[in-house]
Amino acid sequence: MRRYRYIICLLLAGAMLFYAVPRLNVYGGGLEGGFTITWLAFALIVIAGNLTALLYEPKSKVNVRTRRKVVTSNRKRMRSYE
């Protein structure tokens, strides 16, 4: 479920960048240029954070549970053949 949230956040951040970058003036002086650079930095931090969370998401615990069941069922079979 979290995976979908990360993908949606990435898509929304990309859409915001697509909409805002042509309207932002990086070479503007004073407060306008500072706001533009700060806004772009925060947008890149959001994208990097969501991409990192998406790529390094831990594997689900369901696989661990099924592995334990398989291992225990193999042990029972081995004991029954002894």
C-alpha cells in the first residue's frame, strides 16, 4: 500500500515541476530568485525522498511467514520418515 503512495507522490511532484519550472525565474534578483532556488531545492528533496523510500522499501512480512511454514512442514516430514 505504501508503494502506491510513493508513486503518487512522485507523480504529483513531477507534475508540479512540469507546471512550475517554465514560470519560475531562476535569474531573477533578490527575493524572487531566492524563492525560485529554494522551491526547486525542496521539490528535488521531495522527489529524492520518495524515490529512496520506493527503492529501499523492506520486503513484505508475508514472504517470511510462508518460508517458516515451508521449513516447519519439511521438518515434520523428515521426522515422520525416521
